[in-house]
Amino acid sequence: MRVSVTQEFAKNCTIELDNWHEYTLLKIDNNVDIEPIYLLKMTCPSTGFIHALRIPPNINSAREAICWVNWGIDPEEFGVQT
């Protein structure tokens, strides 16, 4: 099995801070920027495809992060996916 540099970096330098449904709040534990790097990892429930977005470091939960990404709309207000 082949492992990419990106996968190794993610495995060794990220800390999982919180989970909510298919969302995971991650922190990169490495001095690669002037401020801490926080990411919202989103896994598509139907395809398994993973997306990640950088979010502000003052966000404390995966649910709060998905609200921030969606302009303040709480995930419970989303339409049902079919």
C-alpha cells in the first residue's frame, strides 16, 4: 500500500478535537503558520469523499464550525438528505 506525504503529515501532525455526525474538528499541531491551523473535515455520507476547510482558531466544536461554514445556519436546520 502506498502512503502519500499528505497522509503521513495528517496522521502525525493533526489532533482531533471534536466530532459531530460526519464532521471532525482538527488542529494542525505544527508551526507552519503564524497562528494555529484549525480545519473542519467533512466526509460525504454517500460517497465517502473527504473535504476540508480552514476555519478560525476561535471555534471550539465541529458543530460550531459547520455553522460558521454555512453562514450561521445550524446543521439541524438543513433539509433532509435523500
